[in-house]
Amino acid sequence: MAISPLAGKPAPSSILVNVPRLVSAYYTEVPDPALPAQRVAFGTSGHRGTSFEASFNEWHVLAISQAICAYRAEQGITGPLFLGIDTHALSVPASASALEVLAANGVEVMLSLDDEYTPTPAVSLAILTHNRGRSSGLADGIVITPSHNPPESGGFKYNPPNGGAADTVVTAWIEAKANEYLAAGLNGVKRMPVEKALKLATTHRYDYLGSYVDQLEQVIDMEVIRGANIHLGVDPLGGAGVHYWARIGEQYKLNLTVVSSEVDPTFRFMTVDWDGRIRMDPSSSYAMQRLIDMNGRYDIAFACDTDHDRHGIVANSVGLLPANHYLAVAIDYLFQHRPQWSKDAGVGKTVVSSQIIDLVCARLKRKLYETPAGFKWFAEGLREGSLGFCGEESAGASFLRLNGSVWTTDKDGLIPGLLAAEMTARTGHDPGQLYSQLTSELGDPVSTRVEASATAAQKKMLSALSPQQVHYSELAGEKIQHILTNAPGNNAPIGGLKVVTDGGWFAARPSGTEDIYKIYAESMHGEEHLSRIVTEAQAIVDAALGSGGSVKS
């Protein structure tokens, strides 16, 4: 990937989004349902797009909101709907549009107290808190966020009564129904003026911030952090949890500094990501440059993305930890310091997460549940307590409360940061040092991700490959142990291919938004072996795509 000369530097004014134009396009652009790029399309975590390209605007939000009302009616979901937003410019108008439809359909809507921004985990927690002990009148939720994506982006995500992101069956139903409304020119969509909707008896205010912060001591050992008096640095990256952190520090008497509480829909305070675009990605060293430059000022520092469902950990010993490294450390620590967790509680990971997680689980004698990309696959396991920790390589994770009961069933970016503080306080070592200890015992994997061009037809072919179409017996000099197109944990299609040896693996998946496919690769034998894996992986995939999907050695 070509690195932009702007990467890691403060965002110049020339690349800032024109917010008035963006919001104007939200209301004036009309999507063409005949164009795939302008239809409703739920990816791994909701519908995303931008009003500049008519891929996310008022029509989409109205149609999806009505489709959710129809889904609720079909499923008998009659409880309140918890509605949260992040700090992207399109989130406020999208929230108003959603409320117009939800209110017109008689839905009890829970808006945030004082119009506070709402992290994804706060919505998940609110749903689960309401539904605890209930068999009827169940709640669900909507989070209006495009996650860490650029400032011009908008996003819309539905969380059913289990509190997690909706699974593929649910999103396929909502997507199809929403596109019917688009094709019908919004005929069948009920709505009312937002001013009227705000005054209805069915529209309520809910203290997401207070509820979330009050319960944090049930999932993190705040006493250990407070007792060690370690200095914590937090960068909210201008996101939805911007006001949560000061409350957390004050309420639990932590030595916690919020390095910036600025909120600006242009995100002009960010350093630019690898490709020259602004992106609030806490796993990117370029986007995290401000906090990295502060390394040494704090005993441990961390950041979250815009809806606060992803984390980035900056340790004095190593700087920004790769997400896979921290997941391994968190798993190793938690299962040794949560005595009330069930002995049967396992670990959830995605197929493109590091092999060191497998090794940690084996050492801990904990079962491993491996799924396709998408945190939605972990919701039920977290809810019922059969999974103690779940994480994905894109820096998303959640885990159980201290007593082994469910916390959130969607990703939570706040608690991994606070867990980093807890483990530093308790062990006297930061997560970078703890990872070094792990690798000295289990081996030190190296990994990479590369991209290659692919047409729409080739991407479709890649997502439909079967193991029988790959006839290779070796990868980078090692015998192939597994060729997977379905995840071993739940047998769900991974939308691509994964090839595994004893000393490494690669996975190839088509991009959902670009004409490329991505290769994730890892080796336990060093950089030279990793390079061989990548080279041979690309040859395998390119041969498959160029020969109608059949690969031969």
C-alpha cells in the first residue's frame, strides 16, 4: 500500500470536509435504487456511505427506519428502542430522520439525556439492562455511526434484543425491505415532523452516560487502578465517549487525563491516516500520532474510535500495540484474574486474528470459538456467558463482568483501555511488556495485510470458493493442515478462503467497498517466511480468479 506523504501529520485545511455541503446533500440527493452503490446495503456492521455519493442520505435513513419498524412488528418486539449517535456530521440529521419515522410508527424511543453523544457499548448495555429478566416487552436499538470512517461518512446500525449487532438473517430482511421502500419512492414510509415527534409521550430521555459509568466497576477492578495511582492518558479522538472519560476519572477517583475533549465534525484535530484521508482509527499508528507522541507522559494511554467500540493501547515499552498483540495479552490476563468466571467460558476470535490467540487458549485450556469477520457472531455467547472474551483483529472486543455475567454483546472500546490500566496496576508491567513475556514462551508471530485488484466478478468468485477447488498441499514449505471457506467455530461462510499450516496461515477476502481483495497473513517463523506466504497466497488466489475459480499446483 502506498503511504501518503501526509500520513501521521496534522490534517491540512485543504482536505477538510465541507460540512454545510455534506448536510445539504443529505437532504437534497435522491438515491437511484437501480444503482447498486446507492441501494441500502448492510455490511459487517450496518449500512454506510456518504451523502456526496447518494449512498447515505435522508431517503436511506427513512427507508431503513421504516423497515426496522416492520421487522419489530413481525417479531413482536414491543419494548423501547434505544437510539444513539456518534459525532460524525451526518449523525445528527440522520437521528432526526429516524425519530420522525419511529415516532410516527408509535415506537417508544429512548434519546440520550441532554443530547449527549452515545457510544455503541452504551446502547448495547442499555438494551441488555432493560431486557434482563424479561420475556416480553423487549427492547432493541439503533446506533447511527459509520465507526472510524472519514468525516464525510454516515452509518446506521441495528441492534436486536440480544444487544449485539444484528446477524445476517436480520440485516438481509431489513435491507430487502428498505430497498422496497426506496424503489417505491418511500411509499409506505410513515413519518411526522421532528418537532412533533420530540413532544410525543412515546419519546423519552435516557441517561446513557450515567448508566454506563455507574456499572463500570462491575467489569473493571477500579480499586486496583485507584490504589496504584498510575497516570492514565485518554484520547477520545473527538468521538462519542468524549464526555464519558472525565466522569469515569472523577467518579472512580482515577489519575486520568483527557488529552483532548474537542469535538469538530471536520475532525481537523486528527493526524492523517496512511492514505492521506482523515480516519479515526485507534489501531492506525498514523491516526494515533498525537497520543504516540505523548508516550512516556503516562503510565498507560489509550484511545477509541468515533463510536467508541474500538480501542488503541499505547504502552511506554513499545508505543502503539498492534491489535492482535493486545487481544492475546488481554485474554491471558483476564482468564487468570477473573476467578468468578465459569471454567467452561471460552474465547471468541475472527478467522483473521492472530494464531498466538490459539496458543494462549491452549495454554489456558480454554475452548476457542472462531468465526467470520463481524462481532455479531459473538453476541449470543457473551449474553449467555459461554464466551468470556471476544475480540477481532480490527481492535474490537468485549468481555464479561467480574462475576461472569454479560456486560455488552457489542464491541466496547472503553473497557479494553481500562483493562490495560488494571493489568498495568496489578502486575507492574504494561501490556507491551506482558506481550513480550508471552512471545518468549509461545513464539513471536509476524503478520501483514496486502491488497490486490479484483473485478466485481472476481470478488464474487473469491467469496464462493470451496476447499475442493484448491489442490495445493504445501504453503511456504510447510504442509497445509486446513483449507477453510467456513469458520470452524460456527461453520458460517467466511466470504473467502483461509489456508493454515503449523507455522503460518493466510486468508483472502474480497473488499465490500472497493475493487480489491485483501490478503491477511501470519508466520511464526519470521519475516522471510511471511514474505513467502504472501507471495504464494497471491499466486493461489490470482490463479483461482483467472481460471474460473480452480487452482492447481
